[in-house]
Amino acid sequence: MTVPYDPIFADGPGTGLAHPDSWWVHTAGPLPPDDGPAPAALDTEVAVIGGGYTGLSTALHLARRGRRVVVLEANRPGWGCSGRNGGFARMAFGRLSFGDMVGRFGLPAAKVLFRQAMASLDNVRQMIHDGGIDCEASEAGHLKIAPKPGRAAALQAEARLMQRELDYPAEFIDARTLQRDHLGGAQSHGALRVPDALALHPLKLAAGVLRMARGAGATVYSASPVVGWRKEGATHVLSTPHGTVRAAHVVVGTNGYTAPGLHPELKAVMMPILSHIIVTRPMTDAEVASSNFVTGHVLTDARKLMFYWRRLPDRRILFGGRGLIADTPGRTADHRRYLYRELIAKYPSLDGIAIEHDWHGWVAFTRDFLPRIRCAADDPTVHYAVGYQGSGVSLSLYAGRLIAARIDGDGSEPEIEAARHPVRPFPMHRLMRIPQRALFHWYRFLDSRP
Ligand SMILES: Cc1cc2nc3c(=O)[nH]c(=O)nc-3n(C[C@H](O)[C@H](O)[C@H](O)COP(=O)(O)OP(=O)(O)OC[C@H]3O[C@@H](n4cnc5c(N)ncnc54)[C@H](O)[C@@H]3O)c2cc1C
């Protein structure tokens, strides 16, 4: 019997694996080349572990600063979440709303954090522009939808808070306007509209950042998992199946795919959770009319086990959510049916629409639900950016830029204070799938309430 991959237990995410069979792979076109497997011996200034947005952006920004940098990716660039996400680039710091930020850090710090989240989205726009990345990016905006009438008041309060304290043009859209102008269905009871958010093709974005990083002088090795890490004096010595890489600094960008033995500070600090997406066939004219699913916004709902969805440019619906616990074919099929039921619960008139693609990936949660972009406590030459809580498109690309500035030491990019706290391990990490199951049941109960 093959044991399903689970980052809590596995030694690594594999070697040289192909991208999952996602909608994005079908529509990305030819992907750009990388530098193949790492050679037997290599000396560099900075070695980056993981070739997702975090790793590739770090490499790009370091190379632009004239640093010698190599990326070591176990599979292929963009293979992890970066090439398979929903393509929502938002002003996100984990899952915290602005109200949550105020509650956790106080108003002045929350305002700073919100501006940094905005800067992270601006950074995505800038990178797409600078690299001429054709990733179908549109200025979509984000609607956070009340799936029940009782959830609308909190969204209205959040809109007011953002207007008052940030002078930010968030707005509350009432149920009638939402159903008339954006999307109908059975669970559209008002929405918080945040105008700044992009909808994009995530794998094309990863491919674009790969091209940019190599163009700037970084080397990006694929099929090169780091399987050992030791220090010789001040030098890090990373082992791959083909040889060793010696570096003055190491950046870890492995997020939900981090193996427990990679680095002691990252052991047991992340809870990897599966996020699963289904993509339907294109809606017909009649289905668009009956559901009034006309909006181009990226969509999430105000639930503990949140769903995220959007209409794709060719009228398909991409619909994603969490709840899948084990990566086995049987469980995945059950979860695909669950996601479908939830989609149809939102849009009963779409019942029967076929699912043409589905896939999943591992996102990373931390104990306090805060992302981390920091140095190891006992070694300022070890840097990591992890724990995006499933909302990392903008923040991971921005993290790469911040880490590059830190390594360069010019102080040009203010760090994100809320992401610098030490990260605490989960107790009994290897048993976490048991409480996770119970927690998800509890969340479903909470979500079922009015
Ligand atoms: C289904 C799904 C939907 C999502 N939707 C959204 C969304 O719409 N918006 C949003 O903001 N966020 C979304 N996310 C989350 C977002 O994609 C991630 O937060 C982000 O891509 C993290 O990027 P990363 O580079 O840190 O990690 P990843 O892209 O996961 O890359 C980590 C890489 O590290 C490599 N690796 C691991 N161990 C080693 C090793 N030992 N040696 C070498 N390489 C190694 C892996 O092979 C992998 O390629 C979604 C995630 C999933 C799974």
C-alpha cells in the first residue's frame, strides 16, 4: 500500500515530479526552461530552498541587487501552491480582516500592517508590469459574501471601519444590489467589496517570475531537493541527491511542503492543510442568466471553512475550499462531491454542470494564524517566509523582496513587524490530523448556524 503524501511525516515532496493535472497546466502553454538539476559542487552567496513565488521572488530581487543566488527546487518551478492556486492576489496578511488586525495589534499597528498588505499587492502589479508577464491579470476586486442573512452586519461594520480608519473605499453591497449586479444564487446576502484585488493565472505568473529571475542572473535548479543541511563554520552546506551547495545565506521558501527534518526552527511549526479546487465546464447563456453569475470579482464567503470561487474568462467556475484531510483517491473523490454540492447549494440552477478539472495542494497554517517572514532565532543567515494561511499569492512575492533587502542590508524595505515574532511549534504535531478532523466538524457546525 502506498502511503499518501503528508508533509507532517514525509521526508520531502518528491523529486522531479510533474505539475498536477490542473486547469492551469492545460492553459499555460509551454513553460519556460529552468537550469535542470544542481551540479555536484557549487558555491554561492545565497541558496534558496523551494521554487515557488517565495523562492523565485527572493532570487529575482537578490539577482537584481547583484547577488549570486541559486534556487533549489525539489520538483519544478511553481510545482507547489504557486502553480496551482486559485489566482486571487489580494491585500492579505493571512486571513486577518482589518478588524482582526485592530483587535490583535491595536489601531496604529493595524494601519501600518494594512498599508504593507497593500504594498504587497502593488508589488504583484509592479512585477507583472516589469516582467511583461502575460498572466491574464485583471483588476477584479474582491467580494466577501454573506452566505446567510445573519452574516451581513459584520461585513457592513468591516466596510465602515475601513472607510473610517483607513479612508479606504471599501463598501458594503446589500443583497439586492449584489444579486442584481454581481451574482444571484441562494447564498448571496450582501457583501463587503474591496476594490483592490487581481484575478490571474497563477502558473503563468510563476513562469513569468521564473523568467525574470533567470533573466536577472539567478540560477534555478529543478529536481534538486535539499536532503541534508549542516554548517561548516559560517558556511551552510546543503546536500542534494547530486552533490552539495555551499552558501553564506539560506532562504527557506517551502511553506506547506516543508519536511520536519529540514531545519530545527521549522520543525512542527506549520499545520499543512489541503486546499482543493474544482473547475466546471463553461456556463451556457441560460446558466449565466439563471444564476446571474456575471461578476469578474474574486469571491470568498464569511465562513470558518471558507469557500473561494470566481468566474474564469471563458465562463467556467473555479470553486475551492478546505476540508479534505488525507490525500488519497477515495477521500479526494468524496471531497470533490462535497465541493460540488456546496457550489450547487449556492447556485441551484447550475445543478448538473460538469466538473472538468480538480486538484489540490498543501497550504500552511501556524499556531497563531500569522505568516512569518524572519530570520532563525540563532542564525541571522537563515531566512524564511512561511505560513501564509492559504492566502499567499501577494505576500509570498513580497516576502521575497523583503528578504532580498534584508540580506543586502540596505534597510530599503521596512519589514513586517507582525510577521517577525518567533514561531511556536504545535504540541504533538504528528497527531494533529486527529484534532483537525474534530475542528473541521466544529467549524461546519458553526458555519451551519444562521
Ligand atoms: C488549491 C490552492 C488554492 C490557493 N488559492 C490561493 C489564492 O487564490 N490566493 C492566495 O493568495 N493564495 C492561494 N493559495 C496559497 C498560495 O498559493 C500560497 O500561499 C503560495 O503560493 C505560497 O508560495 P510558496 O512559494 O511559499 O510555496 P509553494 O508554492 O508551495 O512552493 C514550495 C516549494 O518548495 C519545494 N520544496 C519543498 N521542500 C523542498 C526541499 N527540501 N528542497 C527543495 N525544494 C523543496 C516544493 O517542491 C514546492 O515547489 C492557494 C493554495 C492552494 C493549494
